[in-house]
Amino acid sequence: MQNSEKGYLFQEQEFDLKKYLYIIFTKRWILISVVAVVMLIDAVQTFRQIPIYRATSLVLIEKPQASLSMSTSRESTVAPAIGWQDYYNTQYEILKSRILSKRVVRALSLESLKDFKSEFPENIFQGMIVIEPIKNSRLVRVSVEYRDPVMAAKMTNTLTSLYIEQNIESMLFMSKEILKAFPEDAKEIERHTIYGQLKDLSRENKIEYLPSVVNNPTLQQLRNEKISIEAELANLSKRYKSKHPKIVSLNTKLKFIDEKISAETERVVASLRADIAGRLQANNIRVVDYAEVPSGPIRPQKVKNMLIGLFISVFLGLGVIFLTEYLDDSIKTQEDVEEKLRLPYIGEFPLIKNRSPHDSISEDFAQLDKINENSEAIRNIKTNIIFSMPKEQLKTILFTSALPKEGKSFLAGYIAYLFGKSGFKTLVIDADLRKPRAYKLFEVEKTPGLVNLLIENLPIDEVIKKSRFDNLYVLASGSKTPNPLELLSSDNMHDVIKRLAERFDKIVVDTPPCFNIADALVLSKISDLSILITKHGAVSQTVLDRIRDKFSAIDSRITGVIINFSRMEHGSYYKYRYYHKYYKEYYSLRDEDDVVSDKKEDGALVAK
């Protein structure tokens, strides 16, 4: 028992996989359509995009070791007040800051380009900057993305250069907040900074005012000596002329002192420049690799975009397929019949290729029966009907459908043909008085028929016609009647069925669709079996549930359901697909004796 249960569970799991594959296969055009539309949109969008190039430079940001003092005389090591990670994050934000972007825009005159035509072109440039820190290192990739590869490289290099320059300025400049606190002394404070002195070095007329020059002891002594000589020279000039030996001697001393002052000043300035140069070398940021002109765009990545589009479209298509399957409550499979409708499943009949659905044609069932798929499917249905109840009780079989054009008359005629072929004396009653079909299928006269038998009490032999098939007779609908339901529900109809049952082995009753017409309901009370035929995927569960409930309401029941127009060969019923090749090969080996023996086999089956 355990092995059986395990095997059953395994089959159920495999069966579910086949079911999903079947759903995808039958609705493959949805998948193909979704993929085609999405891929087309993706292709149009991808090839319409303007190519964007990314130029990248590699920048090294070291930990700052020391800060520059306000004074030239002292220098102090400053530990950061925040964590190192916060320091680096701050530098990354500075690289993308609006102030720095504004300087780049100004340096390259980007506002003249059409892409930067805006009130705030620096905001546009900010959106082009990409900062990518390299994990576990002090290196960072600084990139700019732009449509022109040459300009992208130029933007990147300008950005890094101005960033380094700004970092130097931040190390040299006094804090702006301090200058704001002392606005009246700001000029003097700046002159006492390294940067202030650096600026003054370019102004020769102000070199003597540099704090380093003014405060130099040697220069102070020389200036004092110069002042004394100038005072003594002024006094002597009042008494002596310019060529007087004392005047000449003092002028010579004055010239010598001026030369010493000049030489000492140059020495002090040289020392100051060396000190500043040393401090500039302490800059903690430098460029490792400058940006080069990129060889190709980073986007659009056409192959990648198309692969992503294909991936998304396939999943979207599958989603649409399973959504439509979830919303579709029509009946298509044996599981739908047994689980949704909770009705017995009798079988299914395939869609016949190249067969006209027009009502006016007759059917050559003998020719149709030579097709292997048709023959196998209809015999399965017939066998299940025979086993639906004991043979002594199986006499009258009613066929109905939910809606028109579901093939009930065709299947009723085909089943009747098989019964006749098996040796049973079979009668087809065309009880579809509203739209009769049986007389067309079997090429018999429409009148007189059932209506004439019920109303005019004609002899049975006058209204029953022999068909062109062996053991098969037809009771056509007969003349038109204004009240079919009243006629079919009469006691006279009940008596007619009883009398016919005494003369025929099998009676097949073809009735109208039963969703809005009650003819089949009243006839089911005098029939042994009531079989509901539904077209594959055409009728919703709600409609069939209502029909089942109608039968139950009158203490009748639907014996079983047949699914018509299924696409067996194309995988409509996925379990059948597995056996299709086997059946085709098996029946291709049958000879004429095997076909003739069908009658004997059917008779033996019923005898069992």
C-alpha cells in the first residue's frame, strides 16, 4: 500500500508539471506576442538612446597628517575630530558639491554648451559626476558621464584638478568663520597666515612689510643703523656740500647697509618660499591616473538591454498566460470536470480537421471511424457509457449541451452509429424540436416524426425511418410545434418512450441545449442516462454549475460529461499526447478482420 501511495504521489507531481507545460503550449501565442511587443519596444528605446561616455580618473586621498598653522613659526599635528570613514565620505560629497561644480562650469565655459542651457548649469554637471570608492583602499574613481568622449575626459580632469586646488586652499586659508568674527582685523590676520604671505610675495613693493621680513632681528638692526646714518647725514648736509669727505663716507656706509638689507631680505624671502613649498608638499590628495578619452560608450549596452528585455518579456508573457488561465474558468480537462463540476467524466472527442460545422451536411460516420484518433476517442466514450450502469438498465441515453454549437447532435449520432455497428438495434430520437439536426445527419425525411407521433397518434412504423447504416433507425423531429416543452413533458411522450424501449436495444435522444431551455430536463426524468456535452474551453464553470443544479432540483442528475472539440493531437489533453503515437502505430497494423470483429468485441463487453 505504501508503495502504491508513493507512486501515486509521484504521478500527481509529474502530472502537474505536464499540466503547466500544456498551458504554456496551448497559449504560446500570448507568450510570443508579449515577447515580440516588449522586444520591439526595448529595441526602439535602446537604439534611440544617445550614447553616453564615461571618463574616469583615479585619485588617492590620504589621511591628513597635519594642519598648517597661522604662524610661520609653529606647526601642530591635528587629529581629525571625526572618524576616518566620515572624513572620506565628506571628501566624496565635496567632489560632488555645487561649489566645485560651479568652478568646473566656469573653468570650461560649459554654460555655452546646449546641454547646459539652464539657470543653474552646475546642477546639470552635478548629475554627471559618478564617485566610486574602491573597497579596502584609499583610492576613488572620479568619473564624468557625457555624450562627447573628449569633453568627458576634459571635465573629469578639470574636476580632479580643481578639487585638489580647493583642498590646498582649505589647508592654507584661514577659516572664513574666524575672519567673519573679526572683520576689522581680517586683513591683518590674513597677512600673518602662510597663504597671506604667499600672496604678498608677488608684490615686490610690499615685501618689506612681510611679517617674516619685519620681524627678522638682523634686518631690524640694519634698519636701525640705516636710520642713524641717515640722521647724521642730514645734520652734516646742512654744513657741508655733497663732495665733502664726511658726506661721501656716510653715503658709502648707507649704500653698504642698503645692500646688506637687500641681501638679508632675499635670504628671508627664500627661506619663506622654501617653507611654503614644504608645506604644499604635505597635500594629502593627488591624482594617480588622469582620465583618458573613453573608447566606447557605457550606455546604452545594446546586448545587455536586449537580453534583459527578453528575460522580462518571457516572464511577463508567462505571467499573462497564467493570469488568463486563472481567470478562465471554462472546462477543458478531466480534472476540471471532476474537481470543479464534481461530475463523472466520460471522455473527450477531438477536433476534426477540415470538417465543416454547417448544420445542413450529413455525416459519413463509417468514414470518420476510419480515422484512428476519432475511432479511439469515440470507443473510449462508448465504453464509459456502457459501464455507467448495468446493461439491463441501460436503454435510453439522453444527450444535451449547455449552449448551441457544442456538437451534441454529432456525438449522439456517432454513439448511435457505434451501437448499431456492434449489433444493437438502435434508434435516434431527434427531440430537439426547435432546431432539429438528426434528419440531416442521417439523410432521412424530417416528417412525419416525433411531433406527428405525439399529436396525431400515428403508428410507430410510419414515423421511424431506416438510416443508411446497419441497425440504425431515426425518429426525426417531425412537423413544427409552437409548444415543444409542453409536448415533450406530456404523458404521451412517456408512453412513446416505453413503447420504443420494447422494440429497440438502445435509444439515443438528442435534446436542445439546456441552459435556458427545459426540454432536456423533463426528458431526463424518462431517460436512463443524461450526458452533458461541453465544448473544450467554451463554457464557464458557472454556467455548467447552474445546469447541474437544475438537474438536481428536479431529482434528476447528469450521468457524465463529454468534452468535445478537444485538440488531442496538439496537446489539448496532455495525457493523451503521451499515448498518441502508440495508438497511431497500433491501429495502423489493424486489418479488415479486426474492424469486423468490433461487433463481437462490443457484444462480449456488454455481456460482461
